[in-house]
Amino acid sequence: MRVRITLAAVLVTAVAVGTAGWLLVRSVEDTQLGELRGDINANLDEVVARLEDGADAQDAVDNSSPAGFGLLQVTDEHDEVVASSVVQGGRAFVLELSDHGPPAAGTEVAGHPQTDVANGGATIPPPDGADGSGALIGANGVVASSLERIARTVDTPSGRLTVTAAAPVDQVARSVDALRERLWIGLPALIALVAAVAWVLVGRALRPVDAMRAEVDEITGSTMHRRVPEPATGDEIGRLARTMNAMLGRLDASATQQRRFVSDASHELRSPVAAIRTSLEVARRRPDRADWPSVADTALAEEARLEALLDDLLLLAAHDENGSDPIRPRPVDLTALAATEALRPRRVPVEVVRWPADGEPLEIAALEDQLAHAVSNLVDNAARYATSAVRITLSCFDDTVRILVDDDGPGIAPADRDRVFERFTRLDDSRARAQGGSGLGLAVVRAIVARHHGEIRIEDSPLGGARFVVELPARPPAPG
């Protein structure tokens, strides 16, 4: 990743800097050419103004004040040169700048030797005794072969004339070439600097990630308490570290809960098995004195307890695995289901109340066996702690079915109302175990209610004890 990010930074920098350099060269060239054209137009304006006032063409050219080095010539309607600013060896040379092409080289135009001009450039043949370099010697210096020219037509008292002004662009070319050379040296150095800085910064940024990777690599099932180091930054890597630690915390809590669940389940399963084994061993030692019907009743009771416990464990395991899967509900007569639970023999009477009293039998879409199991667990729990009465209240409002189970027992403290739904939780272990509770009943109820997209909570009961409130949608969400 470090190499890829560095290469990406170098590529982006190269493209950006290269584009910026190209634009800079073009901007400098266009700026200098623009200034040059402005100077040429200024010369033209001055000469044109003099010619319009009736001044002699050569005088107008000679009295102009070109900026830097300016080349001027005036031609008549027949393209004959009538005035020129080109001077070499004390003689005026004609500079052919018209668009009609130059006359043959070495000819005389208006009594002056003719220069050679081609493709916007001017090459002046050297006069006798000159050095052979072919340079154009003007009144203000040396002119190179590349020229920028502008022509303008003007009506004068002596007829229509064409004024052509030109200036060498060699200085512009030299400036642009110098800038280009510096860019060829500076831009690679800048790209190399960016690559080095990117390499160092990416390495520093990824150092916490490497530390996190090394820590995670050493975490095993027995060291889930360990956490990855969190950098003291507020960037994405810091948030990643905090997220990973939160995930490790959840996994640690889940593993701890699973170990506790296995331990509690083993203990709960061992109790009825031990009771059955003890009863049989005692009877076996004195088979002639054993009350075998009583032994059988004890074994059957413990077996029923063991079977109920296994059913709860299997239901909770199925909920853990398939709790988010959609259910396929069927219509269930909740009124009849509650009435059936009320008729089961318990140590306190169970009353069923339909609210409003004259309402029709309450029907709900649910899994009948699971809903019956949940109601049975709620009523068993209420009857276990009730003093003299348990009441089931059924109602339906706005497509929400409410099942209230009240008792007149000691109630449940607000601090314990969430904890009682955890697996193998008993608020009074001795009394719950003596009365047959395993600590799974309310956990099973919560799992079933959640499977039906409902909610369960605990409130104070008007009877003085605890009230369990179950709210279920009358029509659960459709599968998918």
C-alpha cells in the first residue's frame, strides 16, 4: 500500500506539475508576444498618423520611435518600397514584408539593394566588406531571422500606402527557452521531493495500522481481553482502532456469556441427572425395602425437568442461529390459549380478563406452539412468586396485541428488570431452585417475543407485584 500510494502521489504530481509548467510556458510566451505586438501597433499608429497628415513616407519612418528594435517599411499600391527603416553599412536596405512575396534576391528596389524574406522571417545578404553572418543590422541593433509583423493600409494625400511593422521575436524565444530549461531541471526535482515526502508520510500514517495488525495477530480465544493500540488522533485510523476495540469487546462479552452459558447449562443438566442417579442407587442397595413406585415418580419428575430444560436450551440455540429469519405465522386464538393456561393446575388461581369485556375472541398471527410456550412461562413465573392470585389481561389497539401478566408477589426492583431476562439469572437462587426454576424461562420468553417482532418489559402491577407487558403486532411483517 505504501508503494501504491507513493506511486499514485508521484503520478498525480507529475501530471499536475507538467500541466502547470506547460501552461506557464505558454502564458509567458503569450504575454511577451502580446507586449511585442503592442509595441508594433504603437509604431504603426505613429507612422500612420504622420502619413495621414501628409508627411513624407521616409520622414515618417525615420521620425518614429520604435521600442526596442522595430522594422518599418512603406509600400505603395504597386508593392514598391517607398520607405524603410533598415540600415546597413550606411545604406538603406529594403525589407520585403508584404504578403505578395519578395522580389528576386539581389535586385534593387527604389535604388536600394533588396533583402531576402521568407516565411515571416528576414535574412539580409551581407554587403561588401561585411562579415558573412547574415545578420540584419538595423538602426538600433542586431535583428534575428524570426520576425513578428503587422501591416496596415492608410490613405494619404499622395495615394494609398501600406505600412508594415515588424519586430524580432528572438528575445521572446530566448526567454521561453530559458524558462523551459529551468522547468526541465526543477520539475523532476520537485516530483522526487514529493515522492520522498509521500513515502515518509504514508509510512508514518500506516505505522499504527501495522501495530494494530501485529496485536490482532496475537489475539487468540484465550486472550480476547487484549485490545489494539489506539493512536491519539481523530482520523480514520483512530476511528478504525476504536471500532476494532469495540468489536473485540463485543466478542469478549459474547465469549464470556457463552462460557457462562455452557457452565450454567452443565450445572442445570447435572442436577436432575444426579437426582435420578441418587434415587436409583439408594433403591438398588435395598431393593426389598425400596418404594419402587415412589422411585419411578421421582425419576419421571426429574426426567420431565430435564426434558423441559433441554427444550428451553434448544429453543434458545435456535433463536441464536435463526432469530433474524422470517417466521411463517398462522392465526392463533389468543383468548383460547390464555384460557387453557388458566386451567392448568397451579398453587394459585389464574384469572383471564378480556378488555374490553364484550370484545370478540382475540386472534393473532403467530407460531402457536412458541406463543403458548411464552405465555406458559410467564404464568408459571408469576404463579411461582404470587401470594394469592395471577391475572392475564388481553387487549388489542392499533394492530398491537397486549398481553399483561400480573401477580401479587414481592415484585421486581427496577434495577433487576433487565437482568431477569438474561439466561440462568435468578433473583433468589435457593427459592427458584427449590420451586423448579432453571433461570431460562424469561430468557425463552424474550427470545420468542423478539422472534415475533414484539417487545417485553416489566412494570409495577396494580395487584402489588410485578406486571409483565408483552406487545406483539397483530400481523407480523411479511417474509422477505
